[in-house]
Amino acid sequence: MSNEYGSDFMTIIDEDGTEYELEILSTLEYNGETYLAVTPATDEDVEVEVSILKSVEEDGESVLSIIEDEQELQTVYDLIMDTLYEEEDAE
């Protein structure tokens, strides 16, 4: 991987045992929960698809899950996008 993506990467394993490397674009603490905006880590020039995942505790481990509540997802999406745009404007 090149460093053009930054330094925050993570590897996750799905239920089928498939590994995925993700770049963490942003982390947000909101209402006592932790949310992550992630995208697949790749060196290819492709359209970036951003996913927003929620970190939840299961059996003492931190597990990433999708956000099923549409209102929660929209609120978190708006907050993360505001943060990302603020960071861009500061540069």
C-alpha cells in the first residue's frame, strides 16, 4: 500500500473468514457510541465508496456492525461529513 491514503488502516474478517483491508477516514464519538467512516484500501484509481460502521461490544470484543436505523445513519453521516469538510478547509 502506498502512503497516499494516510496511516489509519485496519483489517477486518467477515463471517465467512474473508479478510478486508480498510482505510479509516474518520472516527466519531456520538451519544456514547463510536462510529467509523471507512473505505476499502486500494492503490487503484476507482470511485471511493464510504461505509459508516458502528463499533459495538460483543463478548468483551469490539465488533463493527452496520447501522440499521436510518435516522441514526443519516445523523452520523451528516456529522462525519461536516468533520471531513472542516478538515479539508483547514488544509
